[in-house]
Amino acid sequence: MLNLTIRGNIRPEFVKAALLDIYLKWKIPRNIEEILVIDDPKYFKEIEKRIPRKMRKEFQETYFEDPTSMSITSGKFDLIIISISSKTENYLKTNSEALQGVISHELMHIVQRRKGLDRKVRADAIRAYKEFRPRIRKLYRNMDKHHVDQIFAEIGRQANFVLKDLYANDALIKLDLGNGILADYSNYYASSGRLIPSINYVKTGHKKITIKIRTDIANSVNYIAGLMPVIVPFGRWYLKNKNKNAKILVDYIGDHYETKMSHISKEMDSIIKYSIKNLKDSQTFRKSFFRRLFLLTEKLIKESDEYEFERQ
């Protein structure tokens, strides 16, 4: 049975109405034990006792590492946290469509996780990395091994989150639930035509990652990759159904966010176009997605100031 816990300055009837709308449009997946809607991480403790004891530490560490909206699964226990703790997301307290969007997004992650998508993404990431490993080893001749490994690890980790978000958002659009996530992303990235105050804060599903705009390779690639859960699914939506609002958001992201990393954005353009055209639940697509990111990473490393022609 689903337990819904709402804490903080959030109207319970508003959240319940949003959940009802989702149910009427889609049906909420069965056997989700907990949905927690809060505006302060301190309220997480209120449901800890309802989480199976052996899972509490894992769930707690996952949430407090990055206290944002997320879904967490361990065994057969599923928890959704809708965390409205950032000022940039206060719109979720008043915009029902946006709230439906973020809840639907997390519900879809659970649906796809139960079907084995997370395992497939992780397995194909490992396969792609192992196949690319000989090229990575060659980079050790010209750059510190630890730094090379760290760059690929950070980009690979972010790519896992991004790819799962691509699948979740694309599936929601196909279920005619795209307007909710469109409202969520539109409100997050723009407010009355102005950039949100935290321009360097990229919303990428399960994780929101603060990006310091600098020459760091992993941060630079991850900044643009973090925009792909908007650009790719909404780009596909526009191409298929000519949804003008989807195109407006994609164009806005391009004009105001991608330009912060114009060089990397141009380098990643082929990966974005490939994903828009070929996104599907297949090993071929996933391995190619990771390989293309790894090839770009290799190229950027070779172009960096730290890359030496001959290491002593």
C-alpha cells in the first residue's frame, strides 16, 4: 500500500490532486511503498522507520549525497522523494502541471528500472568502456594515469544518469504525458524570460550537479550532457509532432545554456543529433552513445594543455 508523506510549507490537497491527475492519465505503478514530498531534507527522517532496516543506510546516503527529487529502489522496495528544497524549484508548490511532470518522471524511472533498464544501461556502459580501454591506456603515455581515469569515470557516471533520463522523458512523451515534464523543465530553466539565478546548476533527473564553468574536461562535457534530457526528447517531440512549445524550450536552452560552453556544445552536436535520430532501447544504441562520448573525451584530452607529447 502506498504511503504518501507531505511535510513543510506544501499544501497536501495540491499534491494529492496532482497524483490523482497522473492516475487518471496513466495509472500509478503498483507496489510503490513510499512517496515523500518535502521542502527541507530534515523531513527525510520521518519515513526512515518505514524503510526496511537493512536498506536505511543506503537510502539515507543516496538522498543526502544530493538532496533532490529522485527515485530509489532496493530489492522490491521503492521510494520516491519529491524534494522542493531549492528556491529555483518553488514553482512546484503552485504549478500542478510541473509537479505532475516531476512525479511522473520519477515514476517512470521505477517502471523502467523494474523492467531491467538500469541494469542494461550499466552493463552496456561497462561493455563500451572495456572495448575502449586500449585507447585509454595509450593516453597514459602523455597524461597522468589517475587524471585520465578520473575524467572517464566522471563522464561515464554522468552519462549513465543522462541516458536513463533520455529514456524516461521519451517514454512519458509517447504516453502523452509530455506536457508535465515540459512545464517542469520550462519553469526550472527559465522564469518570465529570464535565466534562473543559478545558471550553472544543471538539472539532470536523479542528480542535479553544480558545474563550475571552467576548462576542466569532465565538468565541461557533463555540463552539456546534463542538458540532453531536455534537448533530445523534446527535439524528437518537435520533429514528430511539431510541438511548438517543445521547440521553444530547446531553442531557449541552446541560446542561454549551451552558449556557456560553445566549444564543447559544437563538439557534442553530433552526439545530440545521433541521439535524437536513434534513441531506442537497444544495446547497439547504448554502446554507440557511450563510445561517442568516450571518443570526444579522448579528443579533448589530446587537445588539453596537460597532454604532453612525451611524458618523462
